[in-house]
Amino acid sequence: MLTYTSNRTPQMNEILLKRQLSDGIIEFTVYEPRIAAKCQAGQFFMLRACPHGERVPFTFSDWSREEGWIRFIFMVVGKTTSMLAQLEAGEYIQDLAGPLGRPTLRSHGARRPSWGNDLEGLNPGGSIVVVGGGVGTAVAYPVARALCEEGYKVQVIIGARSKDLLILEDELQELPLEQLLIVTDDGSVGEKGLVTAPLKRLCETRTVAHAMIVGPAIMMKFASATALEAGVPATVSLNPLMIDGTGMCGACRVSIDGQTRFACVDGPDFSAASVDWGELMSRQRSYVDDERLSHARWLQEREERLHVDCNCFDHKSIWRNDRAQRRGEGSNNG
């Protein structure tokens, strides 16, 4: 648990702790008691980094209902994550909305749609393997913890390109797992190779009843195929493009058994055998060039201080002014 040692009460959306997990991978702990009171493993929230920023989904990697904080992990890859990386503990995130999506484990007796994952069909005590690839381990950790708390026998496989990019190993070691297997592409720690190799071995033992897989789409595609070929059902947590997170825009649509579903409200967990992987990955690439251009322009404007419509670069000023206006201390433009 995080112990907040300041003499004052933290403010809503305040960053309580910033932790550099590895090169380009950052963990934020944010004070948001309303969200912390209701979030569950597998769910996500929407975030705006600044008043004119885009809405971006992030999954919960941890939370404390008692202390009122949520935690998430991100890799710095574009404009919004670069903006977030500038922030420090004691500063604020503009907006947070959540929890959103369906939890990986629903409460007993809760109705689950037929296209969702079928973990609820397993009795506690059954054996489940949770596979996390890259930053997807941020989702695998709370899911594995929830499964352990429900009495399942849980084995976890986590993978990364190298030891430096491996995250949450210590946190997973603290769970009552059957075993934790580590894989890196370069062999710098654990087994050298891909997560599919140990997953195949586990599935072929016939002791695994289900696989829960989360990570990059290409990794989930091949890992789920490995499990399915061995006769083991698999659930995946999909990460399509998303704008509003409430099912209104349709940007996160995915094809499940040939039917259109919205990952934000129908998922993000789906039965792996039903996913149209080609469509998912094609849609994920739709705005790659635009994203690169936006990031490049932002970097240039940040350097030249030409971003006149938004104070994204002077983040201390914009957050301070916005907070003052919310308290009625600033000017009222309305």
C-alpha cells in the first residue's frame, strides 16, 4: 500500500507517486477515490492529459479502496504519453473517467453476454494460466491477483524484449502463484524466446483449464492460437482504437464471431477463438502516420513555444490555473 505522508489532504486527480519502471515505461499513482472505490481487474479508464488533449484509455494496474488511489502504467510512444511523462508527483491530470468496461471476473450470478470470456464457467480451484506481454503485464497482474483471491490455481507467464523492459516481477512474486515463468526475446533474464513456448508446454500437460492473455495484438493472436491448438480455451483483452469509452462513437468496434461488438462496453475481454485478428490489427494501424506526425509537430512546437491554443508545454501553469478556476479562485469566462 502507498502511504501518503504529506500533512495535507491530496486533491482529486493529483499524482501521488511517479515511478520509472524502465526506460520509457512509467507508473503513476493518482488520487481518485471515486474510481478506486469501484474499479475491478480487467477494467480501464479514460484520461485527458490537458484541456485540449485527446481521450486515451489506460487499464488499472492496481488500486486501493482504503487510500483512494489508482495506479496505471504507460510506455512513452506518442504525443499524449510524452505529455504525461512531463508530469511529476504533486501535479495533476486533467480528467479521469471510469471505471469502464466489463471486469474480467464478474460477481457471482452476474449475467455475462455470450460473446464475452467464459472464465465464469470455471469452478474455483481450476488451473488458469495468465500470460502478459510487454506493458500488458500491467493488466495481467491485477487479473492474476483476482483469480488467486477467488481460489483458482494460477500460473503466470510474462514476457518482454529484454530484462530492462520487464515490469511488475516483484509484485507477481508476492502472489500465491503455482509458478511464475519469465521470458525475454534476448534471454537477458528467464527463458530466451517468446511466451508461446512455455505456454505450449503448460497447455500440453493438460493441467491448464483456461488461458487469459493480454499484450500486443500480434502476441495475443499467436499465444491464443497456441492454447487453442492444444485444446485450451483462451480469453484475450483487446486494445482497439478508442475515443469516448462508453459505446457512443463506435471507434473501438471489433468483429466477434462475425458480429460487431464494442470493446469499451462489451469487452475488453473476449473469447480468443471468436476474434477477427486481421481486422483488429488493420484498424489499429489506421492512424499510425497521423500519430507520428502529431507527435513530431508537438515536439517541434514545444521547442519553439508556438502552441498558442493550449498551454500543454507549460503544464505547471495550466494545471494550476485550471485547479484555481475549479475552486472559484480564477477568472470566470462563462
